[in-house]
Amino acid sequence: MQNLLIIENLEVHYYTRAGTIKAVDRVSLSIKKGETLGLIGESGSGKSTLGLSILKLVPLPGRIVGGKLLFNGKDLVKLDNKHMRKFRGRRISMVFQDPMTSLNPLMRIGEHLIETIKTHKKVTQKEAEERMALLLNEVGIPFERSKDYPHQFSGGMRQRVGIALAIALNPDLLIADEFTSSLDVIVQFQILNLMKKLKTSYQMGMILISHDISLVAEIADKIALMYAGQIVEFAQAKVFFEKHLHPYSEGLLNSVPNIQLSDQKLSYIPGMPPDLTHPPRGCRFHPRCPYATDICREKEPPLIEVETEHMVKCFRYELRK
Amino acid sequence: MIELEVVNLKKYFPVQKSFLERIFSRRIEYVQAVNNISFKVNKGEVFGLVGESGCGKTTTGRLITRLIEPTEGKIFFKEKEVTFLQGEELRKFRKAVQIIFQNPYASLNPRMKIGYSVGHPLEIHRIATGERKKKIVLEMLEKVGLEPADNFYNAYPYELSGGQRQRAAIARAMILNPELVVADEPISMIDVSLRAKILELMLKLKDEKNLTYVFITHDLAVAKYISNWIGIMYLGEIVEVGRKEEIFSNPQHPYTKALLSAIPVPDPARRRKDLTLKGEVSSSINPPSGCRFHPRCSFATDKCQISKPPLRLVGKDHKAACHLC
């Protein structure tokens, strides 16, 4: 399959008074057409910044300072705002965490969709309305509710509107940042099923950004785990959960309670994530790593491809290769 | 031995109305946050109170700790009624019953040093002051893993991470040697890799001091990990309660079953099929008649719309409120 998006050595820095925060530090990733990538990491790992930077929406004082974003072969980093606008929504779209803040409280739900469609496509009002009805049906909102305002919707229904807006223009790539984090489990599951359905019917590439490993396990084809601004492990979902190699992956998976297991022994990762203005020397995970050796404290490990499509940023696997 | 017993507890909050609505309508509406719940908590055990947002679990926690007054019902602590305690008696009760809040960014005063916040209960309850107080606080900080304790004693909350703040909040709750601790979503604001550490700390303190916990959470997987008993709440009511093993191996209420099947599992090999449960939680201002769960229940019959099912025994140490169980 063809690569839809290739991220090469992307660097995003925030220039704050306290210093430069390297939120995304030389990240490389690729997504194929129709593929779902789960981007996981703890808060502050840079996963949201990475998601925003694909749309070049990183808020100031953040800036993309290096690397490439090759979308269907075209480098988005080089595009100015005017040209970028042709990609936003139409080719790449986004579902945000809290749909309440991304919807206009003074606009009816239907109007949101019609406006989006009419802004980007040359269609008549009637055609836009038809498309709107189709989209509402697709995400499971009864058509009668298109005349309602956002405040009349529950959290789950609002997220459905957010998803309808994101797929309104048939994008090739959908980025969803913590799209179920503000929802309760049952509603979360409904939305997740909706995403699964859309994934197959629209053949979109998807990047699901989440801190919830269990949730991502439900839907992702591939998993990328971020730590302190860097990808530490990248693999097929099945491989990641069964044969993960990075000590951070191991620690994280062992700290998540699993409802299927009885008498589970949880462990935790000592210490805490580093301050990104002064990240540790060498491997960024070494202060918390049980296997750290002298070389980890000195040199930064490369991202090693241990098998096809299984990369890990750790010295322990260099020899195996 | 029963440490805490709640009998037919109710809490209704009046709905705020605008000026005009108040003039033209006499009817006062209520949010039925907690509606007639009863449960018991054994000494030295963890009772996990689980439910979705808005189900009344936090209100229940605040009622138990007497932070708010119940509309109806009774609360017993050590077989003594505490529902209407006042003055000196209430103060004694509060010494024995402490609470840990969800948000450690809001529960610590940003202008007080950690040492002061943690030691303040000792002054309020006239247990220790000055050097003696400091000694107790330092010991407590060490116990919750805030080491070196001297540094943390003089730190302000902004200097601490979320996990460290929650440890400080736990230290403050534990400093009076309470017997019952209500923990309201204590790990939901904490980074994933540090959550297990807080849970471990809470279990360690419990074993050391033979504490009893009411652990409020929306996360069944966490409840399964930490609790001995589980109570499942839906729209202000307890729909199922029982020993953890019973609830997980033999769930009876359709809501519990739906909840269990909706929990994501960190294993792509176990992806689940579609779920039977449709729709969203009904309003607690005008809750559905009969069984409050009936509009979403795929097994609902006519009876469920009319009469409310009582919470009754369905197995050993296991109760459920459903006509069909």
C-alpha cells in the first residue's frame, strides 16, 4: 500500500520564557492509506503537538523548526497558510477532545455542516443540505436534531457532530486527539464503534491520539508510543501488545489495570516524565529505566528496526540486529 | 464488623431557575442526585463505588463525610448514627472520617506550603503544634514517599507534580489517623505510569492502619484492582452491589453487564463486538418511571416501566435491583 503521510525528522519547539521546549524531537513516522495509527503517550509527551503540527496548527510560541511532512509526496512544512488551507478539512481533518469548544454555540448543528461544505466545495444550498442529512445519518444523529444548538446536545452527541464535521469533505486523513476522553465508558464505546465503521466505509487514514492504551488497542492497526517528545517504539498493534521491546512500553503496559485479569499485579514506573526544557542526557528514559547502563546515560539510542515495521529506540536491541 | 452503613440515603438538589421562571412557575424542580441508596462497608475493606458521571457517586461521598446534608436517610459510623451530629461530636467524627479529592491541583491551597497544609488538621484538632507537629508531618511525608521530607515540607504546591500533590493530599487525609477514608477519583488526574504507585500507597497505608476505604471511581478496572466490594450506581441509585469476585464473574444487572462489556482491554486480540446498550443516561431531574434503566435496557418489559425493582439478594453477598434477576 502507498504511504499517505510520511513524517521525517519533524521538530517542533515551543519558545517560552523558561527556555526552549522540544515538544516533538526528530520524529519520523509513516501512515498508509486506510490505516489507523494509535499515537499514545502520557501528558506532556508531545503527542498532541505532533497531531497539531501535521495540520500546521501548532499554537504560538510553538513552531515547526525542522523536518518534513510529506502528504502524498508534497511537503506541507514548506506550504504557506493560503496553500495549507486547501489541505485542512478537505484532505486532512481533525476531531478535537472537547466538541463543546470546537462548535459555535450560536449556530445550529445543521448550519455547522452546511457552512463547512459550502466553504470548501462549489455546491448549491440544496446539495449541501442533502450532504448534511447524509452525514448526520452516518454518525447516528436523527435528522430532526439538525435544527438544535450545541448546548442541547449531550457530550456523546456533540462528539458525533465533531466527527460528522471532520468527515464532511471526505478527507484522506483524520486526526483525532483524545476524542473520547471526556466521555463515559458506554458512550465512549459507542463512539469507538462509530469510528470503526467509518474507518472501513471511508477508507481514511486515521491517527488516534490518546493516553488510553486500552482504548487504542480496540481500533489501531499500528501503535506509536511517545516519550518526552520522541517515538520510543513503533509496531503493528498486535506485535506492540504481545512483543513490545522498549522498557517504557513494558512499564506502561504493566501499570494499566486489565479488567479481564483477576489478581493482577500492577507495577509502576519510578520517577516522572522529564522536564523538556532540560531533558536528560543520553536516552531520555534512562533515569526511570530498570535496565539503564552507562551507554544509556551518555549516548542517545537510535531508532532501530528490529524487524520489518517494528522500531524501538533502545540500546538493548542494537546487538540483536 | 460493619464500619459504615448507609440506609435509604437521599439527596435532592433544587434546580436553579431564572427570575422570570421563578415568578411564573411555583413548581420547584429537583435533581435527584442520590435516590434511596443503602449499603454497608466492612471494617478493613475497600468498597468501590462505580458509575458514570452524574450517577451520584461523588454526592454519596460528600454525604458520608457530612460535607453536605442529606435530604432523607441515615448514616451510621461504627453502628452509631452520625446523620445529624453537630458541634464537638461532628468534629470528632471528622477526625475519624477523612476525604481525598479528585483534583490535587484544586485541593491544596496554592499559598500554603505543603508542610502547613498537611499539618493544619493537627492544629484544628488540637493534637500537636510547633516542633511536635513538624515531626509528625515529616514522618507522614516520608510515609507517602515525599522524600526528602524536609524539602517537601517547605515547598509550595506549584513546585510539585500531579502525583506528588496527590501524595500530599493523601498525607493530609492520613495525618489524623482516620478510620474511614473516602477517596473520590484519587487517580483520575494522575499520569498513567504513576497511577499504580498511588494505588499501591493507598493499599499499603490501609494494611498498616487497618483502614476502611470508600473508593469512588468511574473506572471498573481500577475498582476491580483495589476493592473488596463493589457498588454499581446508575442515575442516583445502586443497581448492583456485592463482593468483587461475584460482580465480575457473575454480573446480574443489565447495566453492569453493559458497563463490563464497554471497558476497553489492553489487548488487540480481544476486540469486542457491538454492544446492545443504546442511548445515553436519562436526566436526573425527570428520571424515568419504574426502573430508571428501562429506556436503555434491551430486556425491559412492561413491568419495568411501572414498578421500581427493589435491591434484593441474588446470591451470597450479592444484590441486584432488576425484575428479571
